[in-house]
Amino acid sequence: MKKRKLKWLWITLSVFGVLILGTGAYGYYMWDKTQKTVATIHEDIDSNLTEKAIKEDKVPISVLLMGVDERSGDRGRSDSLILLTVNPNKESTKMVSIQRDTRTEIIGNGTIEKINHAYARGGAQMTIDTVENFLDVPINYFVKVNMESFQEIVDAVGGINVYNDLQFSYGGYDFPVGDITLETGEEALAFTRMRKGDTRGDYGRMLRQREVIEGVIEKGANIASITKFDNILEVVENNIKTNLTFDEMWSIQSNYTAAIKNIDKQALEGTGKYIDGVSYQIVTDEDRNTLSQKLKEHLEISSDTAKNNE
């Protein structure tokens, strides 16, 4: 039983962006090292309903995935924002991509600017507060991944398979339409970075980033060898932060795995507009409120509940 549960723990971590994989021959060494790794990457924040969410059986939860471009001496900005709402009762997960140029109020900074600036202004906490205000839903958990680590992660799992819907060349690599294999981390990074050659701009790039994340999840869930175990833990320790504890991850694999397998993907698209010489994506109140209501229903909360958690 412990062997089976640890495998699902790994897969759950991958789905939430932690990108750890499960392997075949488990022992105390792996179990102990996994716990220590999770403790290392833990980062506390002020979040809504965190204590309630996992400790009660089958309570819907929300998780914000932040792909950041941190470098030495530079906090960077959030290059990718994806909100997951996970409902174990409906056995479904909604995955919402938020374009980084979306114009909104930056909560705690008193400015109206691009949503990805929230991370540069106040880190994970300000990003969470800003997304909560923008969509009017509580965020229980976050997983922050350094986008540069995609290269190390893909190398650690030995390459991934993705679907590409646009033929293009970038960074010295050619990417045809269809199912393709990204053999190295460098190739995967090139695949996710291209933007100007795609008429969809950031939206197209977000689709490719999601393909890479899902490719790592699929590969991580099916690798049978333990030879890459230490390499992947090292990548996780160096590039990932989350407020999920080991016990909460364990609870997730027990109650939420069916929901995680059924993902409904959507993007919150806006209209491009220049304001004071700066390019933004403008999301209408109607579109934002419509999505907000769908997320509240999926989280099984009322509008009043969401407002009370602000």
C-alpha cells in the first residue's frame, strides 16, 4: 500500500507543477528523501482556507501555478500563471491560463499594470492576492516553478512527447505540426519560448508551456527506473517553492487523483490595447465575471463566501 501511495504522491506533485515523478522500487531512502525535499521547498504565505481545504475529506481546492523567470540577483516576473480548481466530488479539474500582459490592479502595490508585474513587486504573496482579486476566488495553494528549470527537468526525465499545432523554427530547432519528441531540455525551452512567430502571441506560448508541463507529468508517471530519482529531487530543490506540506500532498493523492485526471483547459483571453505607450491585454468585466462564477461553482462556494475571504 505504501508503495502504491507513494507513486500517486509523485504524480500529484507533478500535476501541481512540482514535477516529481514516481518510480518502481521504493524504499525508506526514497520516502525519507522525498519528505526532506518537500520540507526544503516549503514556503509559507497568507492563504485562504488552507487549514480547512485538505484536512476535510473531498473539499474542492484551488492551486495557482506560477512560472517565474528568476535569475541570480533578480526576482524576475511571472512568465506564466495557471489557476487550477480541483473538485474531487465532481472528479474534475479546471485549468485556467492567465495571459501575463493582462491589465489589472496589483493588490498591495496600489497600481494598475500587467498582472505579471505582481511577482516583481511583491513575490508569491502579491501575485496570489492580485489573482484572487482579479478572479474573485480564493487561492488555497501555490506552486512556483523557475521557468529556466524546464531545461533541467526535461533532461532529468530523459525527454518528453508533446503535440505541436504550429510549424515553426526557433533557437536552432525545427518544430513540425503533430506529435513530436523534445529530446533535450534545451529543445523544450526553445519550444516554450517562441512567441513573435505565433499570431496568437502569449496565448500560443501558454499552450506550448502547458504541453511541456503535461509531457513531463506523463513521462514522470510512467518511468520505471529509479536511476533519475536523485537528479529530479535536486532539480526540485533548486527550482520549486510551494506552501503544500508533505501531509497535504499525501492527502491529495488519497482524495483528489480522479479529479486530477480529468482536466478542462481554458484561457482567459483579452484584447490587445496600448495605454500610455504600453501594450496590455484587456479582459472585459463580462468575461472575467462569467469565468469567476464558473470557478466558484466548481469550488462549491458562493459569491458571498469569496468576498468574505478577501
